[in-house]
Amino acid sequence: MQKILLYEYFTGGGLLNEELKSDLFFEAELMRNNIEDCGRNSEDIQVHSLLDHRLKKHSNSNSILVKSDKKHIDIKLLKSYDYVLPIIPETDMLLYSYVKYLEDNEINTLTSNSATIKVCSDKKKLHSYLFKSNISKPKIFDSKDAINPKSKIIIKPRLGAGCEDIRIIDSTSQFEYNNKYEIMESYIDGESLSLSIFFTNTSFRLLSVNKQIINIQNNKLKLTGIVVNVYSKNSPEIIYLLSRIKNMLPGLYGFVGIDIIIDKGKIFVIEINPRLTTSFCGLYHALGINLLDFIFTKHNKNIINSKQNYLKI
């Protein structure tokens, strides 16, 4: 029996000293519940979850209530499990810092190594890696003067996660931009997709291609839903893209979500999320697989089944 400790940041005590509120809270609960269900439905894996004590009404026999911000770094507790599964946003290097802590204390994790997470968490650094590997990415602008007149641009936090604080702006408008903490990139009006992938040390398996339903409200981007496992005629090109990404970042490991936009047949990489993302929550209904059982079972073929599952965010 493999014992896994789940640390989902928003529900597991990451906001212990703050108001228990976030735009990402619904997605956080969805992911935590999904992993807990996988543990209950597995004969070989047991999952215990860190849970903010303010959410104790949602606790169960496998919950570990967190009343101190030192609980998630308790070495004795962490080493009592075979693996720790962190689901933490890349915002301000939170995921990187925690995984680096686990590595420094020789605690087994089910995630990419800290060096890889550091690259993926910094959008400017990731852009540099993609550029050097000749992988298409929206163009980044260093100043307002470099933007083509009348074109749309995206401004996002350099160390952000998801659609948090992302805004779309007409370049002719007056706007503020902090070069140190934000990036400006060209807006691509194509099909927004996310890829759910499982990486091993030497290979990968594409689990699903998902359609992202994104609305623009008051010039801000908001993810309102995901159609998990859509059919994509571009899948051979996506498999090739993933092989190039794996060569670029060989430290990618475990469940990884990659956001892409397809415009006129060309694939642009938007984000690489080195962790479980919301899209994975629809995989049981779409593919009939238990994610946790999947970790410890050898699967050598890439699959894209026809069944879909809709997740409302």
C-alpha cells in the first residue's frame, strides 16, 4: 500500500494567515476532491490530505487538520508518507520553494524537479527557453513603443498562475505596465486548448486535449469552463510538440498541464504548468482511469479517446 500526502495549497493551509478566499478556490476544491476520490477508489493507494481547520466541516477520516503554518513543512509528518503530492500555484515561486524544500530534505514527490519548476514559473524565463528551442510562443514586448499600432496585447503577472490578473488591452489605450513584475505579449485570437500529460523520467503520455472556455469581462480573461478530451485533428503535431518540450525540459515529471493556442494551423505554447491542473479532474469520466493508480502502472501508449466531459468553473 502506497501512502500519499496531498497538499493542495488553497484548501490545505496555504492561506492559514489570510482570509480563506481566492478566485482559484473552486478549482482548488475540485482538484482536492478528485484526488481524494481516486484514493478511496484505489486498492493500492491511500491518500491523506492536509486541510485548513476552517474547512473542518469538509473533513473525513483521512484529513489532517492544519492549524499551524508549520504543518506542511513538518519533516516527521512528511517522511511518514511514501510520496508528497503538492498542488500549489506557481505564483511568486510558491510551488518552486516548496518542492525545493522537499528535495533538500530528501522527501519523495510526485512532481517535476525544482529546477524545472523554476523555469516554468517565470514566464519570461520560459519564453527564453521556448525561443531557444524554436518553439512558437506569443511575442513578448519590452516596452509600449515596440507594439504595433491598433494591435491587441495581453498583460499578465510574470510569476502568476492560471488566468489570475490577466488583462487584454488595445495597444492604443492608456495603460500601466510594470516591466519587473509583468510581461506584455501579443494577443492570439485562436482556439484555446490545454493538454493533460503524464511525464516519466524518459517519456510521456498525452492523456487528453481539452478546450478552454474563456470569457473576456472588463478587459480581463476568465476561465469559465473546460471540455475535457475534445477531438483534435492536430494531435500528431501536438505529440511532436510534446517530444520537443520534453527534450527542452527533461526534468518534467508527473502530471503536467500545458496551455496552447492554435491559430491557422500553428501551435503556440502559452503556459507550462508543472503540476496537476483542473483539466485532470474530468479524466475519470472521459478515459475511465484512476489518476493515482495510473502513476504506479506502466502505460506506454498515447491515447485520445472520443468521450468528453464538461467541467464548469
